[in-house]
Amino acid sequence: MRVVRARGAEAFDAAGAAALAGALRAKPTLALTLPTGGTPRGLYRALAAAHARAELSLERARVFMLDEYLDLATYPEGSFAAYLREHLGEVVFNGSTRFHALAPDDDPARLAAYDRALDEAGGLDLAVVGVGRNGHVGFNEPGSPVTARTRVVELSADTLEANFPDVAAARRPRRAVTMGLADLTSARAVLMLIKGEGKSGVARRLLDEGGVDPAVPATHLLAHRDLTIVVEAGLLS
Ligand code: GLP
């Protein structure tokens, strides 16, 4: 496991971008998943800038969505698909990059088709994940089985509070679809990004304590043989 303790947002974003660019150089047809949320915003800005300078291309890559809300009253506004379009633009939505959307749909046939597409791609080469303050990855909430694949999940109260602080409880989506821990743990490489308010506890749990605990889903990735963690140094001090 490689750990980059990044001092400052710029160092954090540059470390993530360098890891991703390295993986793309090694395999331009990379099959990867990308997270949403606050954590990767700066990383995506760095990717977009590198793409604009023609230093990086995802045109031969295959991008799989990590998760998506179900029952989002404002859909597509506020969806993860919209987030990726907004933050990655032409980096991914360029007519060449193969983009596998996770539809906001609980139809088991659609979910099985998503897993089939992952299998046909040969699984993920790179799983880029953020970490929720309760330790979730994607929307694999505490207690998620490590064997789980793409499925519908109930969102925890803590996740809803973290992601919809200004939305009345009745208008928050209760469910999501997420890629499962089976696909994340079996990715050939994992890039875990830990950043943001309220993440000191989970950062220390992952980096100072170690060991797998199903109550903290991100710990399932600690045993991975090609894991890079980029963490805001301030979270550990
Ligand atoms: C979100 C998403 C994850 C994300 C995580 C952390 O709800 N499901 O993909 O990595 O929680 O989000 P943030 O970066 O905003 O803290």
C-alpha cells in the first residue's frame, strides 16, 4: 500500500491526477470507475486541464459509474450522472470514451446487465473511490457484504445527512444503486481518496489502525495488493 499524505488541496489533487495519468499511460484502454462528491472535484479540474493540454486522454478508456441515487425528486439534477458530465465534460463525454451509465432504475435485469458489462470488460483495471465519513465506498454502506455486486441499497441516516444537509428529510432519496464491494476489491488497482470535513475518524481508522471491519466498508480494500491512498495530511494530525 502506498500512502500519499497531501498537504493542501493542490497537492491532493495533483497526487490523484498523477496516479490516474500513470494508470492510463500503462493501459490506455483502462476500465475504471470514478467517484462523485466533494473529494474528487479538484482532481477532475486537474484532469480537465491536462485533457485540454492534450497531455491525457480517456478516449480509449471504459468508464463505469460507481453509484447513482434512486428516487431523486429532482432527477437528472443532483444525479451522479449529471455530476460527472459537469465535472468531467469532454474528458469522458467526447464521443469516444465508452461510458457505462448506472441508470436510476431498480430493475434487476438492468442491474444484472451492468454486472455483465463489467465482466465483459474483464473487470476493473482501476477503482478510484472516495470514502464517506462512515467508511462507505460507492454506496456500500456499513455491513455490506464483500461478495456483493451491483444492487439497490438503502442509504444510511448518516449518508443522507452528509449528502443532503439542506434538504428536508421527506425530499431526500432513500435508496441508491451501487457497484458492489466484489468488483471494487477485485479491481487490479485501487486509488482511494480521503478528503473533507468529518473524515478524521475514518482516515485514522484506515491508516493508523488497519484490519478489516465490515462496519467500515473501506477497510475491505486495505488488503488490496495494489492500493494507493491519497489522504489530506491534516486529517491525520
Ligand atoms: C458519496 C458517494 C461516494 C463518495 C462518498 C464521499 O455519497 N456515494 O461515491 O465517494 O460519498 O463523498 P464526499 O467526497 O462528498 O465526502
